Amino acid sequence: MQNNYQSSVCPHDCPSACALEIERLDEHTIGKVRGAKENSYTLGVICSKVSRYADRVHHPQRLTQPLKRTGPKGSGVFEPISWDQALDEVADKFLQIADEYGPESIWPYYYAGTMGQLQRDGINRLRHAMGYSRQKNTICTGLAYPGWMAGTGALWGTDPREITESDLIVIWGCNAVATQINVMTHSAIARHQRKAKLVVIDPYRTQTAEKADIHLMPRPGTDGALACAVMHVLFHENLADLAYLHKYTDEPNAFKEHLRDKSPEWAEAITGIDAAEIRAFATLYGQTKRSFIRLGLGFSRSRNGAHNVHAVSCLPAVTGAWQYRGGGALLSTSGSFHLNKKLIEGLDRLDANTRILDMSRIGPILCGDPKDIDDGILVKGMLIQNTNPMVVAPDSSKVHQGMSREDLFVCVHEQFMTETAKMADIVLPATCFVEHNDIYQSYGQTHLQFGPKIIQPPGECHSNHQLINALAKRLGAEHPGFDMTEEEIIDNCLKLSGYPPLTELRDARWLDCSLPFDKAHFIDGFAWPDKKFRFRPDWSALGLNGGVIPDFPDHWPVIDQSSDKTPFRLITPPARNFLNSSFTETPKSVERERQPRAKIHTDDARRIGLVQNEMIILGNKRGEIRIAAEIIPGIAQGTIVVEGIWPGSAFPEGKGINHLTSADTPAPSGGAVFHDTAVWVKVDGSAT
Ligand SMILES: Nc1nc2c(c(=O)[nH]1)N[C@H]1C(S)=C(S)[C@@H](COP(=O)(O)OP(=O)(O)OC[C@H]3O[C@@H](n4cnc5c(=O)[nH]c(N)nc54)[C@H](O)[C@@H]3O)O[C@H]1N2
Ligand SMILES: Nc1nc2c(c(=O)[nH]1)N[C@H]1C(S)=C(S)[C@@H](COP(=O)(O)OP(=O)(O)OC[C@H]3O[C@@H](n4cnc5c(=O)[nH]c(N)nc54)[C@H](O)[C@@H]3O)O[C@H]1N2
Ligand code: SF4
Ligand SMILES: [Mo]
């Protein structure tokens, strides 16, 4: 690496956690951002939005000073104040609220705007030290993780670098070109070197699907049926590995019997995929020993999502693909790491009696829904870091209604004036990743990495760690972590975890935490006491609502089915040039995404008399939004796709996509059902 470049890590909530090299132009300025070639996962390839990161760090609209609201909530009318004054106001208010309504009436609310372990999770140290409400982090992985754990018992799988040794790569419910570019890099190597085949399973022709040899387009929420039909073929065409099944799985005979009537024809009626296509895919999968399935989080975001993820995770247990290099499956690598977060999160101060609020239910919770607040303690104060719930949380109308409550005091710590920050009483300016120190693990690869402070922050931006510590002092919170610098707490966390100290990690740039082959591939057995993969999981043990889930994989028809009133099914996957709601402020990303668009099948459009680019209204009982139609042939009929979590201001009525999504709590243990929404489509008549 040239000496004007410094090693870093992409902080965004993206499974790739790319190893970066950042050009430092001077004490305040970064230049080019590129991927680290020496990193065996990143291989020098990063997405274009992050290669333009200087546009985000040095954006003229970065927040640079603390602000106090002087206009009505949401008006965006603020006046600058000093940090001291801002911290005093927040602390006084929190002390007063806790005094009057109890500490659980304060809800520190966060997610993964940065994936840095310190700057993301340090807010929990303040929470636990003060006895504030706890948070259940369901919004992203709430459905997928229990779905994967149900069968395997552990949150790991095949090392993604083994993709280069695969002969068949199946990307299931994941738009890797947009959301994890390195899966495409490694797949391209396998295709070039070994003529590996690529299969993509997605309800529309994503840029990933365009690159595939085979693209199967199920209707949203029907992956359980597709997986069952594939396994029906595997069992009945002698493509199942019986020796493996008997050694490694719980009930292979009963499962085979259960699948007897789940034929490709049965699945065709449910998924909309031709039975012959299902049979051809099943045969290819069954005949390829080194077959690798990359499960995305995308197809888990339905009311039956956990059940469907489990169904897909059964495939390599039927063929025994786990036994081979380049074979098996992966949902997440999170279980490869063993960071001890006691210091960062103040886990020694956690009181298990404090209540837990489900972050996906922020709308109903702030509106005081008794289902969520059975103790009657209304949320009266919030500190929000690393997330933009006004835009990204489901059931926006409820979120907006709750956030507008005059009796709710909100402090938002942000890099930009997001719609959430606009609702705050106090807004505090936050650093970007190149302006603070952190360590990063990953949910899509196996390196533990350090990202140092490279430049000075603009104006008066403070890091999350600085804010948490300063607020703790004013609130009288006590914990050793509140007296440590970023580097001290990171170093201590590494040592507590049995990892090398920070100085070593800094020099090495990253530490490969991959598991040995036998463990990653479950050759030593699956992570249950009897070491067997579970076709029949103990769903009740995976969440309070687990008992309602059918035991064997199936089509579980609890989704928001289309009806005469709401004949279309909406999915809302990520946009390539945004990262959740981030980058919706950088002009290049917006230029590339142009405007919110609703993709709809050519025949559906013809049927309802819709022409290209015409404005349509999508709606259901939660609300309506106006959006331009994009008519395409490559999409499952009856499906509407709206990519990206655009701010409300990008829509004609100021209402964004999550006005349509539901905050229902799916089984077994919650999550957000972003891709499970029945809608009506009305043709509006006006062109864009
Ligand atoms: N319709 C629909 N909605 C969705 C989804 C979907 O697919 N469809 N996806 C869902 C998923 S999977 C997720 S994970 C959520 C994510 O949604 P969010 O949690 O909102 O995700 P981000 O946009 O990544 O980050 C939020 C904010 O964190 C801020 N931030 C970044 N770094 C820092 C920092 O160091 N300090 C502070 N204080 N702030 C920082 C950024 O400026 C940004 O505004 O959205 C969910 N919402
Ligand atoms: N560019 C970009 N990258 C991102 C993000 C982003 O917003 N933009 N978000 C980041 C975050 S927070 C996350 S969690 C990850 C998520 O990344 P992934 O794991 O890839 O999941 P998603 O991108 O949510 O969804 C991927 C695909 O699932 C498809 N899908 C939806 N419903 C179904 C279904 O029922 N069945 C099947 N088979 N497919 C379905 C969608 O059409 C979409 O193409 O990406 C991260 N990376
Ligand atoms: S957003 Fe994802 S692909 Fe892009 S640089 Fe970051 S980790 Fe890599
Ligand atoms: Mo996510």
C-alpha cells in the first residue's frame, strides 16, 4: 500500500465488510477509496457508491454543529447551540423523565448505520448502566437467523471464499450484484476456472439474475414450496445421499414421506414456476456434489420467512453437499467470531428484569399499543443513533404519528439531517467512519478488521463513543467503559475475547477468523446435542410464537395473500446505489437511481391499462403512495417491486414505501415483513 493510503474497513451494514484503502490528502480530507487487493475476500473489489465515499464525507450537507429545535416537530427549523448546552439539555430531560415515569420510559434506539462494534453497540452500555428499556434487534435478521439455526444449530456455514471451488452456485433470495458484490467476484472466478453454473432464485430479473445460467422466478413468499419440490425430486430420483442422511440428519424417512405429494406440479401452482424448470434445477443440484447455496436475507422478510429459510437450508443436508469443498450453504458468518462485548455494552450491568421493546414495532410502541406496552409505561424519551426509523421502519404512518407526539423527547445523533433527525428536539453531529476508531466483524465473510481514525472530523462532529461517555458523565452513570478512549476500549475488548491486541491487529490489518473446514461444514456434526441436522426443528425453542410453525418444511400460507381488493404482492428490496437510507443524500447515487419506480409485469400493465412511466397509486389499509410505473417483462406476474428506501421527500405526497409495509410480528420471534404486502394498484393518469 502506498504511504498516502491507509487501511480501513467499510462500516456499512453490508455483508461484505470490504477491506478498504483510503487516500489521505491532508489532515481534514480524504481522496480515493479502493478495495484492498491483499484481502482474500475483498480481492480489491468494492461497490461504486463506496468508491465515491469522499462525496459523502465531504458532503456540504454534513451536520457539523449541535442543533435545538425552535419550530414545530418535523419542520426542520433549528438553531445552533453548543455541545455543553446540548448535553445538559438531554441529560436534564432524561433525568427528569426517569424520575417521573421510571427509567424504562427512556428507549435508546439504534441499529447498524455503522457496523463498528464500538460505535454501534456502545449505546447499550449507557442503557444498561441507567436501566433504560432494552431493545430487540429484529429489523434485519429477526426471521432469517432463527430460520437457519432451526436446522443447523449454528450461525455459520461454508466459507464464502470456497465459492471458487464450487461447480454450482445458487444465489437464493439475494441480489448480490447490489448487496454483496464479492459473492459475484468469487462466483466469476468459479465460472471462469471450472465452468461453474450460476442459478438465481428471485421474483424478478435483478442484475444478479441477468448474469445467471438459470433464473427461477417464484412468487414472493413461496420458497418453502419450491424447496420442498426440489427435495421431492432429490428423494424420488435417487439423488439424495442416503448414507449422509442416516448419519447426519434427524428424521430422513419421515421427511421423505412428508415430501411424497410435494411434487413440482404441486409447487408450480404455488410458486408460478414451471414444473419442468423445477425438475431441471433439482436434477442439476442433485447431480453436482460441489453445490453451494448463498441464502440472502431477502426471502426471509415474509410472515413465513423463517420457515422458508429453514426449508432452503435442508437442501445440502439431503444431497450431502456439506461434505465437499465448495459445497454446502451460507446465510451468515456471524457465528465465526467470538468478541466479548462486556466492556463495550456494559453487559455486567444488564438487569434482566428491564423490559425489551421490539425495534420493528417502533410505530405501535410509540403510539402506546397495549400489545407492546403491557406494563403501561409509555416511551417518553429517546436517544437515536445509527438508524433512520422515520424512513426504514415498517408501518410509517404509525412511526410518524408516534414520533410526532409532543410529550416525546427525542435526541438524534446523525451525520445528515434525515427525516428522523428532523423530528428531534436536539440533533447532534456525528463522525463518519474515517473520523473515528472501530473494529469490525462481518456477517458475510470471516475477517476481523480495524478501521482507524484517518482524518479530523468537520466542525464539531463527535463520535458515538464520545457522546455516550459525555452523556454518561452528566447522567451519573458508572462503568469503566465510560472512562476509556476508543483505542483503550477496543484493545481491552480484543484481549477479553482472546484475540491479539490492537497494536497487532492494526499492523496485520485483519485477522482471519474462519473456522476449520470440519467445523464450518458440520463434518463433526451439526450444532445440536445429538449432532444431527433437523428437518423437524423445535420451533418453540426458537421463539415464543414458534409453536405455530409447521414442523416439516412446506408451503405455509400465512402471507398477506392477494385478494380481489389487493390483487398485487409488493416487495421492497435494496437499491444498488443506496445502502438502506444512506447515500440517498449523495447526488451521484441519486442520479443513478433516478426516482422511485414500481416495476410491474408487461401483461399485468396491459390488463390494467397502464403505460410506461405513468404514475400509479399503490395502496392498502395502511396507506397509499404515488409512484412511477416501470413496465418490464422480467418479473413474476402479480408482483410489484419497488427498490430502495427512498426518503419520503422523493415521493409526490412525501410518503415513502414503508407506509405500505406492516409491523406485524412474524413467527417464531419477530422481524420485519418488508417483502410481504398485498396492495391495490390504481392508474393515476399523469405521466412523470
Ligand atoms: N421497505 C424496506 N425497508 C427496509 C428494508 C427493506 O429491504 N425494505 N431493509 C431493512 C433493513 S435490512 C435494515 S438493516 C434497515 C436499516 O435501516 P437504517 O438503520 O436506517 O440503515 P442505514 O441507512 O444504513 O443507517 C442509518 C443512519 O445511520 C447513520 N450513521 C452512519 N454511521 C453513523 C455513526 O457512526 N454515528 C451515528 N450517530 N450515525 C451514523 C447514517 O447517516 C444513516 O442515516 O432498514 C430496513 N428497512
Ligand atoms: N446496495 C445495497 N447493498 C445493501 C443494502 C442496500 O440497501 N443497498 N442493504 C444492506 C442490508 S441492511 C442487508 S440486510 C443486505 C440484504 O441483502 P440480501 O441478503 O441480498 O437481501 P435483500 O437484498 O434484502 O433481498 C434480495 C433479493 O430478495 C428478493 N426477494 C424478495 N422476496 C423474495 C422471496 O419471497 N423469495 C425469493 N426467492 N426472493 C425474494 C428480492 O427481489 C431481492 O432481489 O444488503 C446490504 N447491502
Ligand atoms: S457497501 Fe458493501 S460492497 Fe460496498 S464497499 Fe461497503 S462492504 Fe463493500
Ligand atoms: Mo439489514
